[in-house]
Amino acid sequence: MVKKKITYKDAGVDIDKGNEAVKRIKKIIREIGLSSIEEIGHFGGFFPISIEKFKNPVLISSVDGVGTKLKVAFMVNKHDTVGQDLVNHCVNDILVHGAKPLFFMDYLAMGKLIPETVEEIVKGIAIACKENNCLLLGGETAEMPDFYKVGEYDLAGFIVGIAEKNKLIDGSDIKAGDLIIGLASTGLHTNGYSLARKILFEKLKLKPESYISELGRTVAEELLTVHKSYLHAVSYLIENGLLTGIAHITGGGITDNLIRILPENLMAEILLDSWDAPPIFKFLVKEARLRQEESFRTFNMGIGMVLICHYINKEKIISHLKDKKEKYWIIGEIKSGERKVIYIKREQRHRGAKE
Amino acid sequence: MVKKKITYKDAGVDIDKGNEAVKRIKKIIREIGLSSIEEIGHFGGFFPISIEKFKNPVLISSVDGVGTKLKVAFMVNKHDTVGQDLVNHCVNDILVHGAKPLFFMDYLAMGKLIPETVEEIVKGIAIACKENNCLLLGGETAEMPDFYKVGEYDLAGFIVGIAEKNKLIDGSDIKAGDLIIGLASTGLHTNGYSLARKILFEKLKLKPESYISELGRTVAEELLTVHKSYLHAVSYLIENGLLTGIAHITGGGITDNLIRILPENLMAEILLDSWDAPPIFKFLVKEARLRQEESFRTFNMGIGMVLICHYINKEKIISHLKDKKEKYWIIGEIKSGERKVIYIKREQRHRGAKE
């Protein structure tokens, strides 16, 4: 009897393909003009930290995944946007505390290592790192047979940023009377995709290439729109101490994310008709017959980031957002009361009278 | 016709289960006595960085996954060790550059969020963070229906450490004549599991609870042995400038990991009979009929970390390793020659004559 010889490659792990992927990663990073490429191949990434500018530097770090938005990328075999989603998501998560990005690392796990796909994914990561002045310090590409289907993968990212301690933003300066400003999202960003896919692909039996007239584009174009980074619009406002709170509207929507930064005895009163949710949200809410409460916990409903400021700074902020061509709306106000987020229609507020 | 109402929960994402998982995480972290628990719930983790002690601080960062070792945890529904594997792996990856850990973050993606399993996993992470004097700064727990089977998950980790620039270790001080010291691994650590599982469960049709007399324990006990951290054994050697190079023996084995730190025109000559590989490696190599070359690129073969030092420091290092009860062997020597790792038997070396 001839015994079958089992090699590591038979077992689904291909070190040579891994090496080819690393070569492609180095090339794409060089082309995009990110530095630190010589570090790839080390066990860890090196980041010399210049702290002369800081009195009390605080590192702010965050980890995130892309979630099931990846499934849409798999469907159309287009992998150069999900890395941008991931980096921008991470940048926003530390920006809300007042931090600027220092460096980023990715974790990419694939069922079967396909060097071309790795290259596309890392290209997206590198593009967004460059846009956000963030070093791509390294990453892990793992081949995981039996975990992911061929052509599928999971992607997570880790970011480290820095802020001066006394400029950290955590919502503790929020006062009654503060304004709530909403910055426009570009679409679903990276949340609500499990439900959106269920509605679009299972219930409505649409294809990624189906054109939806209400949206003016195809399903895939809508769903793969890149999650936006608010770094360049917001960092000036942070540096100048114009904001009392910032919330990144991700999973859990405005409801769950805005409440995180509210101090005790303050509520956020959101005016439902103060902005116009983009067509995709109206479409999904209608098709899923979501109650209002649920829609605001599932989707960002057109608001990707919420800024809170004292009323006195309103004009400065608006003028800056206009300069940056950032789409925004005044969407509500902080009021005294039980710590929660409530949604009201403008007429309800007027019936409330006092103002 | 009554339309079916699709909720976010129907789509496989359960925010309330997520909140329960967060509660359990907070509890376990409190019980284990890690600090920074109040940060959970923020968008990012805060790490005030004390850099007074450093002239030129460098942050060293690494990202890793557990790989298919997770499959063994799934088979026996035991989830409190994989987090330790992950943290220890990350700690070792930055230790080789001379860094001590500052903080850690995890990414956990599950098909169906099971709060009890999340708790077990995070317990392992928290135990290892505590052992390695590392803050658990935060994490992402994602529910990803359609990605992972019920009861399955992927787990990745991200570590940030710090070192003084002029004490960084990158192998550039390695000289011909330096000694190569191998520190014992506890088993497979986190590499070679795809192949090991194929041999044990597919070829030999063993069960996790099967007792293997050569190993003196069950398959699951062997395969779930925790990947060891070398922090406490090695950091004293780093602080005292006793090492010229360190390699963490992970995927790619001694061959691919040791070469990473070799300068040009130096080779690492490993003496094959200088240590005794634990039974699991002999068993797997025999059953898979691996060629020697392949076995040293697939498994750690009993060596979890390689230290390189000038000959003059040999006694100091050995004395310290003995104090720390760390199992070690002198496994080879650095020689002039083409940059590569070669394996020879002791008699071959003696035939080589010069010595």
C-alpha cells in the first residue's frame, strides 16, 4: 500500500502564494506612495513616535471589521473599496475622541489565498491610509481553509491615533442648549448590510447589476459606495475647541451611538424632518416595513457623523463646513431630561411651546 | 396579501445579544482584575502614554489571528484558551524587536452571537493580558451571518508595545560566531493546524477525545495547549543588551522566521540533533511522511523562540534562563556564507573539520 503523502499545501495552506501576495502588497504600497514599506517582513511594525508637540499625549485606538458589506464585494468580485470602508471607519472612530491617525494595520483571512484579490483589497486600504495621513504599518494575511469559501474573506482593521489629553472629546462638556449637527453619509456606510441584503437580494430578488430608478444607480453601486472619512472636515473644528461631542453613526444608528456621549440628565432631541434621508434609506425602510425606532437603530439614515457644539460656535462651524463643501444639517438640540435620544417632528416641538 | 416584516434580528443581527455580550465582557475583565474597563462603550480605547522614561520611543505593533487552531476549540466547545494563544502570539511578535506590550485589542467575528462563548473567549484574552502586563483596551465583536457557521468564529488581535529606539533588536548586530539558542515551545503553538487536523482527524480518523499513547494525552489536550509567551524569560536579556537577534517561530517554521533577521552574508547553521522534538512533532512528521525541509517550514518542531547572542554572553544568558526555569538548547551557530538557514547533523559538522 502506498501511503499518500500529505503536504502543507494539500492541507490548504500555500506559503508560496503567501509570498507572492506579500510582493504584490509591497508593489501597490510603493505605487500609492505610502512609506514604511521596508518594514513588511518584520514580525511587528515600527512607529517612531514624535511626542515633543504633546504635553500629555494619549493614544486612541480602535478595531473594526467591514461586516457583511463584504458579501456585496464577493458578489461582484470587486475588492478595491472594502479596504477604504475599513480605514475610513476606523479613522472616524478615533476622530470622535479628537484623535488624528498615526498608523493602521489590517487582518485579512481568506479561505483560499488569491494574490490578485489580496492586492485589490490592500490597494483600497493603502488609498484610504494615504487620504487620511495614516501609515499602513503592516498586516496579517491568513489562509484559513474550512473557514471561508473560495473567493470569500473577512477583513478587520486596527488604528492607533494620538491626541493631547486636555483636548480629548468625550461628551462631558455637552450642555443643554447645545446644537446637534448632522454630517451627510454617502450611503449605508458599513452598517445594516445583513438586512439590506436580505431585502434586496432575498425578498426583492434583485441582482447586484439591477438598476433601481429610485436610486438612479444599480444595487451594487449603491451598496459599495465607500464609507466616508470625516477627518478633513472635522479636525479643524476639534483643534479649535469648537465641539463638545462627536458621534460616529455606525451599528446601532443615531439612537445607540449618540447616547454613548451624552452626560447624565441630558437628552438629544432629533428633529425628524430637519434633513432628507437619501433614497436608499426610504427604499429599505419601506420595503422592510421598519418601524421608525428600528430604522434609526439599523441604518444611519443619511447621517454619518453627529457634531455637538455650544450655540455660540454655530456660525464658525457652519462657515468651516461650507468651506470644506461638507453637507450638513442642524438636526436637533440638547435638552435637560432623562439621558436618551428622542425623535420628534418639528410641529411636535412647536406644540411643546416654550421656545 | 400580508407582507412579511423583516427586522434586523430576522436578518441575523441581534443588538440585544450584543449588549448582553458587552455586559459579560465587562464582568469578566473586572473579575480578572484588568483595568480600563470603564472605556468599553467608547468608540476607541484611550491609552495615556508615559514617555518620560524614553529618549526616542518607538511604538511596535503587530496583528495576528489564531488560525485554524480555532477549529479544535469548536470541536470540543472549549473557548477559554484561544484568547491566550492570540495574546501570547502577539506579545512574542513584538518582543522579538525588544518591545514590551502596552495594550491589546481583539476582533471577534461570529456567525451567531453567543454571549457565553464571547465571555469564554474574552476570559482567555484577559488572563493572558494580565500575565503579560498588557492593557485590554477594547475590541470588536461582530455578528456575521452567512460568514461563519453557528458556534464558529474568527478571532484576531492587535498589540501595541514600546521600545527605546537604540535598544531595538532587528538582527543587524548578529555576527559570525554568535550562538543560536532555542527556547522550548509548549506544542504546535498556533501553526501547522491545517495539516495537523488533516492528519489526525481525516487520515487517522481520530476524535478530539482519543488518547494517543505516544503523547500521553488526548488529541484535544495536545492541540489546545496554549501558545507560550516568552516575555518574562526574555525581557531581562533584552534590557541588558545580551541578545543580537530574536525570532518568533510561527508560520514558516525556523526556516522562514530565522532568515528574516539574518544580515547579508551570514547563515544560521542549525544542529538537528541538538534538541529533542516533543512527541507530537515526531508523530505528525511520521504520519504525514514530511520531508525534513517541509517539517521545518510547517511546524516549530519544539522551538518556539530563537535567541541569538555573542558567544561572550552565553553564560549570563544560560544562568538567567535557568533562573527562570526556561527550557532551552544551544541549537546552532551563525556562520559566514550565503544568507540562509541550514540544518545539519552534528557528525556532518565535525566532518566539516575546521573546529
